[in-house]
Amino acid sequence: MWARVLGWIGRIPLLWMVLIAGWLAVAPIVPESHLVEKLRRLSHGQLTRPIDIFDLAYHTVPLLLLVLRLWIAVRRPPQA
């Protein structure tokens, strides 16, 4: 099962993943990105509402998928 999931993630174009993860990491730019705000609130123990937890996941998951995609690309054996 994990091989299928990793294979699916490995087929997503890297450019799109970078663009989507980058955009959601900084959106909205002014006054403070949601990701920074939610991480700050999480570190202070103020992240209690379900919508805030969902918002943190919404802005974090694309970054985690990008890291996983890059990890897959690095670990893939070179093709001859």
C-alpha cells in the first residue's frame, strides 16, 4: 500500500508541488501568514478551535508532501 502511495506522490510534477506548497506556506502574506500564526498559537497552547487545527493542516500538508516528494527523488536509484 505504501509503495502505491509513494509512487503516486512521486508522479506529481515537482514544479506544481513547489508552487502550491510555497503559496500555501505564505498565504495570506499580509499581516502574517496563516502557517506562522497557527504555529505560534500552537506553541503557546492557544490552538483549540477545530477550524484552527484544520487551517494548520491545510497550510502544512502541501509542505509535508513536498518534503516527501523530494525524499523520494533523492532516494530513487539512478536510472541507466
